[in-house]
Amino acid sequence: MEQIYAIIQNNLVTNTVVAEQEFIDAAYPGSPRIDQLDPHPGIGWSYENGVFTPPAPPPEPPAPVTITPALPE
């Protein structure tokens, strides 16, 4: 039966794969199964000591700036 696994490189999820356990054991040994987790970890998540952590949210965009033209003197 196919399941979802996280491919980990340097403590970072670099890809996710839908595959059977035999394929994962041969191609990506030690890759953790993630289909039972909610939410599913994805690319960019960190993985350390068996724990997934989502990436930091992107920064807020800067506030819009209104430019008022100078009035002629």
C-alpha cells in the first residue's frame, strides 16, 4: 500500500514521495512516514529528533507609501 514519506537532507524536508515501503527502504532509507500527520509536513519544514517544525512565516509586506507631489511656489 502506498504511503507518503518525507525526504530529509540536512534536517530539512526537501521532497515528499508517495510510495510503497519497499521502495522507500531501497531508495530513501530512514525517511519518515508523514501521511498520518496533520498537518502534513512539506518542503521547507525542518526535521530534528523525530519532530517536524514548519518554516517561519514570511515577513509582512511593507505598508504602502503615498507620495504627494510638491506644490509649486
